[in-house]
Amino acid sequence: MNTLAVLMDLGIVVSSVLLIVGVTRARGGSGGSVHDLFEVAFLNGGPGRVVDTALTAMQTDGRLAIGGPGIVAVQQVDARDPVERAVLQEHAMAPTGALHTLRHAVMRHPAVQEIGDGLAARGLLTAPAANRTWGRWGVAQGLVCLLAIPVSVPIIFKVLPALLVGIPIGFVCAGLARGRVTRAGRQAAEAYRTAHAYNPHPAHLVATHGLRALPDPVLRAQLMATARMRPAGRPLLSGSRSSSSSDSSGMFVAPAVWCAGTGPGRGSCGSSHDGGSSSGGGGCSSGSSCGSGSSCSSGSGCGGSSGSSCSSSSGSSCSSSSGSSCSSSSGSSCGGGSSCGSSS
């Protein structure tokens, strides 16, 4: 009995130490400041907030016209950054110019996805794969310690202190692992917000405060309605942890619909149903699948399978196999284990 108690105590201590170190390292990084408004938008609301910021900027200066019922018309073919170029590219490929189709397509575009990869590389976000590993570890430790209490009655006084320590450590670390934005990311976003507190531009207000801060009531209504929509043919799966809150729910939410690549320039596609903000958590939804070596943030999306490459084409579908290549765009479907690129 004494040997069993010692082994249980030692196991809990080792597991707790490894869990704390793993979560700390996963959420570490060099940190630093954000580079532009789109990085702030990504930290505050994920890819959806980035696209809303770009659409607001282009509508405000007359390059886009967004009217009812959710139709986008290009007034000037003038893009000032990669995200705006993605908006024009996806609009050119959209047969109807529907706002919700355009928004979801741009969210999956590499120009938007790579913003998250760049933030993760600097330690302002955590990659979903690392979060998922440590989150599962923490939940497992907490549950095992909790369930071990009633079955450890013969040695309860020898193992109870370790069990009572292992339970909160497991669940607290799991909660921290579900968060996408690191402390450095929160500090960077807050510093940007404070430094530009009196900037009245609508795009700045959307990026830092959400859609409810948008002064144009017509555009605000259009974008908020679109944020609650998802592309046809992509029903949410049960157990999805996509956002149930509005875009303006607040600061420092987990980025939705981000399938992290391994670094800048290697982002992979996200998927549908993003309200511009999301509560913390991971998981894949919206009918997409994640291949080996990929990871999905809250919301949905497809990561790449081992050795796969991604390209783009409108309305295509992709099948699965290691080492294969695939293509996708708004309305595309994915077979299991396949990787989906975003149309460009």
C-alpha cells in the first residue's frame, strides 16, 4: 500500500510539473508590438474581424459599395494591402457578389490566415495543436485525480493531498490552454488600443471594439447579419465550439476559424461560421476535416495532411491521401485527411 501511495503521489507531481511547463512554453514567445491594424483585429476577433475591418475600410472610402440585401459591388479596383487584394480577388470569383460568401472566402484566404501564423511565431497567439495537446492533458489529469479519490479509500490519507493539488492544476492548465491569445498578445493589443484611442476611423473602431462600434448603422446591420451566417452546405457539427457571441463581445477573444500553419507564409485554410469573435476553445466543425500534422482553432477548418500541398480554384472539391494536392474555395468540400487551400 505504501508503495502504491508513493507511486501515485510521484505520478501526480511529475504530471503536474510537465503540464505547467508545457502550457507555459506553449504560451511563451518573444512578444513585442503588433505591426498593423489587421494584427490587432486578428487578436481581438480572429479572421472574421480582419475581414470586417477590410470591408469597412473599403466601404468608407468608396472603393466598395455594400447594399441590401447583402450585395457587394466594387467601385474602384484599388487594394492597399494583401487583405484588400484578397477581397478583390474573391469578389472577382464570386458570381453573385453576396457579402456572406465573400466574407467567408476571404477569411480562408492565405493573406488572412498568415496573419495568425505571424502572430503565433512571435508568441502573441498560441498554435491550436499545442493548445489541444496540453488542454487534453490537463482535463485528463483533473478527471483521473477526481475519480481516484473514491477508489483510494485504503490509502486516502497518503494520497489525498496530491490528488487535491492535481485536480485544480489539471483543470486550470486546461483552461489556460484553451485560450488562443497569450499574455503578450493581450498586452500588445491593449497597447495599440491605448495609443490610438482617439482614432475615429470606422475600420479602426471595428478592429479594436467590434462591429457594435461601427458608426454607419446600415453597414453595421449588414456585417452583423453576415457574421451570423455560414455558407450553404456547411452545417455545423454537433460538439462544435464555434462562437455563440456577437462580433462585439469584447477584447481578447480566441481567434475563430484559424488553421495554423507552421509559420508565416505557410498558413492553411480556415472554414466557415465565424461571428468575428469567439470564446476560447478548439475543435473542428462545419463539415471540414483535419489531416495529420494540421491543427484547427475554434470554429472550423481544414489543416493539411502530411506532405500535402494546397492550391486554389473556385467551386472545386478535394479528396484525401498523404502527399496529394488539393484545391478549394468557397463552397468546396473536403474528404477526410485532405488539406484545403484558400482561393486567391
